[in-house]
Amino acid sequence: MFIKLNEETNPFKKRINMSETQIIAVGFVVIILTGALLLTLPFASRSGDSVGFVNALFTATTSTCVTGLVVVDTYTQWTLFGQIVILILIQTGGLGFMAIATLFSLLLNKKIGIKQRLIMSESISAESMAGIVRMMKKIIIGTVFFESMGAAFLSVRFIPEFGLANGIYKSIFHAVSAFCNAGLDLMGQKQPYSSLISYVGDPIVNITICSLIVIGGLGFTVWDDLLHFAKRRKLKLHTKLVLIITGALILTGAVLIFLFERNNPKTIMNMSVHEKFFASIFQSITPRTAGYNTLDIASMTNASIFVIMILMFIGGSPGSTAGGIKTTTFGVLVLTARCVLRGSSQVNVFGRKITSDHMLRAFAIVGMSIGIVCIGIALLFVFDDLDFKAAVFEAISAFGTVGLTMGITPSLSSASKIVLVCLMYFGRVGIITALLAIARNQTDYADRVSYPKEGVLL
């Protein structure tokens, strides 16, 4: 006797119904786990011994979430195979796996359906899915262009220093890592965990890396708006806010770091004028959210470290390769505060009104982000006996997908490493996206009921 099962009764034929946010969240998990398994292979390590799953998971997460925190030095630990796996994870995490999937679909001449277009628009924070495939093409072409140009400029410095093949390889690796705001480096060939400290006054390396970080952190929608500026002769409110806030944060951060470090003999006090200039600019740009450093972070003053923490928490812009709460979220908070101080009931800027939905979302993002970071800090204290400043810095760096550290990352316990893995994941996927994926974004009954209003004291 045979029983015929239809799609409704056969559990093996049911389609998994996932929202766009869930697909993005799960997609990053799959990529991270795949990368971790590849990095656990013995031939991924120079010693021939497996690095262990926790360390491999941490490295795969920091690469995919384009963070830059490392428990082992990238050059001295990983073979060419391991480094290429890391580079692929950086590129996939920086662009988003949907951009990579779109590239393969275009190369194979496959049709891209409505569901895929919705996921694309969600992954880059696009306003709608209209023209999303065309935008994805521009993103891919733009990425290849900027990374190629960055690699070409870096090769001018790296080829004479490391030789032709090694110099080209290092140029490509660092260009991709900088553009994707990852901050992973191969300078362990000089000294493990040294990042770009030896290039503190090098104009080619500094200008190239900083330019790639800023361009990658502006956001793909900003690219598109700037690209059409000649035709439209106007910019969207989002683009204006991103450009102004980005410029203000870079300038303010550089000035403050210079002022706080100018008398510090461990950092810039004994440097030449141009080295002080590049060091201050670089340390202001890299917390947003690249993770390279040309100064020893642990040797900086407390005031500078506090400034860097703020920059790390703010991060880059929506729809970019950067993390953090995002520049526009910070901008909406500042504009709302200004509105309250002026006694105004509307938040207006550049002749446009910021809606209450955007204000609520901004406050929700900041509130939940602070909560997640505080939980992470508390857990770090539970699992390891850490210096307070170093632990707070590490947690913010992980959540902001920055990668700067005060030197404690390699010595952390496995439990603390898992805590940082979770912080990096939340920071890259986005706190709202991650929590919506968990909650399945279902409409609650209370949202359909209107209750009487009553004030509270604030």
C-alpha cells in the first residue's frame, strides 16, 4: 500500500519560507562556517597543524564581517591557500554575498527573479528594487575599478620592497582589504601584528589606503547618486548627510587626535610635520571602520582612545562596506537633539523633513547597539580578567567591525573569542536586520490596536 504525499502533507517538499532579512542573516552564517571549515584544514596553516575550530571561526568571522581583529597574524599563520580564503571572505563580506551571487548569475546569463531583487535591495539598503540589477552591475564594476586603482598605486611602493610577484599580491590584498574596510594585512612578513606602522609617513600608502577606506565606507547608493549628479544637478538628502557627516568626523577626529598626541613621545611627538599630519588623518579615518593603524593604539593617550571609540561606534554609512551605527543614524540623532533644543516639533534639514519613523529607527538602532555592546563587555569580564579600557575598546571595535585593538585579542579565551564573533556578526549584518531575522518580523497584535494617549515624565 502506497500513500501519495502532496506538497502540503510532504514535509520534504515544503519550501522554506524566509524573509529577506533572514536570508541575509543566514547567508552570512553559511559563508562564515564554510570559511571556518576551510581554515581548519592543516594545509591552511604554515605549521601544517590545524589552527583549531574556534580560531578558524574567529578568522572567518573577522574576514566576512570585514572587521580585522585577529587571534593569529595573517601572514605568519596562514599559507597562500589560507590567505586566499581570507581574501575571498573579505570580498564577499564587503560587497555582500548577493552582489557575488548577482555576478555569477550575470556571467551564467541566468534570470534574476523578484525574490532575488528584494534581497539585493535589502542587502545594500536601497530605497526600492527598481533598477536594482543595474545598480548591482555598477557596484561590481566600481569595486573592481577602485580596488584595481588602489592596487596599482600600492604596487609602486610594495614591488620595490617585496619583489614583483609578492609586491603585486600584497598590493591586491591590501587594496581589497582597505576598500572593504576589513583592515587585515600581510605585514607580518616584517613584524607580526605590525599593521601599517612602518608606513606612518609614506604619502603613497597613506593616501591610497585612506581613499579606499573612505570610498568603500560612503555607501553604494551614494555612489549612484554622485554618478548621476551631472544629469540631475542635485543630490539626495541621504547623500548630502553622508558627505557632510563623513567629512566632519574625519576632520574633527584628526584635529583632536593631533592635539591629544602632539606631546606623546610614544606616538607622534618626535615625528616630522608631514608624519604627524598623515598619522592624525589616518587614525581618524581608519576607525570608520577599517582597522589599519600606523600608530601603536595601546601607546596613545586616553583622550585619543576615547575619540577613536566614538568614531568606531559611529562607523561608516548605510549600504557600504563599513559597520557601526552608521553616519546617517548619528546625523538624525544630532538633528533631533537640535530640534528639541530649539523647541521645534519637526526635524528639518536642507529643506526636507525627517519623518518620525526615521527618528524612532535611529534611536532604536543606537539603544540596541549600546545594549549589545554592554552585554559583550560584561561577558568579556566574566570570561577573562581584562583591563577595563582594553575590554571596552575591543568590544566596540568588534561591534563596529573596525579591527583596531589594544593588543589583547590573541590572548583571549575561547569563550571571549566567541563573544567577539557574535559582536562582529551583529555589527556587520546590522542590529535591526539580525533581530528582525530572529523575530521573523511578524506584526504583533498590539500594533493593530490604538490605545489612549498618556504622557510620562522625561
